[in-house]
Amino acid sequence: MTVQLRPWSPADAPALLAACRSTPDLSRQFSGVEIADEAQAVDHIATVLRSDSSTRNWAVVEDDVAVGNVGLAAIEYRHGTAWAHYWLTDHVRGRGLAAEGLRAVARWAFAAGLFRLELGHRLDNPASCRVATAAGFAVEGTERQKLRYGDERFDVETHARLATDPVAAARALPIGG
């Protein structure tokens, strides 16, 4: 199996739609945006999973099918910072692909001149914490009641990785396309 990162394409709409249908918890990752058909998936790719000067997204692709995303948002070159995020479909979780993708994106970011990458995860999401830690992101603290989904609020643990942090000799996904 070949796994790599590459930019999203409108041709990935069927895979994105399948991911939404097979992995219900992704609705939180998509900020409540419903992706119910391929037209909405194409729109989501163009508007949310885009790559420009302030946002970069890479599809996690296994055997030419998009199965997840690793991205940077709020890219700010004056201070050299960005916010990292990631998701995978249920059927590829637990294989280390999110951490390998996050390592690759961190390498890209530091080579592009960024210095500090931040991310956060709900305290009730230990899998996301394992991804962050495996990708070299150090725990920095807890932001109380930061996120709200429906009527429920969640504490968020924040992590960061600096360009000067030691780099473990661990696998990173190749970035193509």
C-alpha cells in the first residue's frame, strides 16, 4: 500500500463524502458543516480543504484514495506560527498515519520559515493526544471549556512544537503532488 500526502482535488469529492458517511465523529472536525452529496464535498474541498497563504491542507492518500487530512491554519509568517489539525477515516485509524502526516507537515512548515506549530484536542480524545505526542508536540496546558458542541462545553489540551525542538528519527509520510 502506498500512503502519501498531496493537495486536495475536486476529484477527491467521492472519497470525502464516503469518509463523512462512514465516520460520524468527523462532523465535529467539519464545524457542523453537513456534507451530504458530492457537490457539497467539492465545495468543502474548495473552501475549507484549500491551500493558500494562510491555510494549507494535504489529503492523506492511500492507494490513490483520500482517507484523511493534515493541515495548517492561521499561518502567520510575521511571528512564524500556525495551527495544526488532522483527521482520518475510521478504517485507517490506529496505524500511525496521522502522526506520520503531522511529522511531514511540521517538517514542511519549518522549512517554509515557520517556527511554532500549535494544536489542541478535547480532553476526552486520547487518540488525538497520542498523535500529537508521537509527532513531537509537547503538552503546554489546558484551556478550560474552550470548545462547544451543541450545549456541551469541552476542555482542550494544547500542544506545540518548535522548529528548535529535537526531532526524533521517526517516519513521516512523503508529500507529493
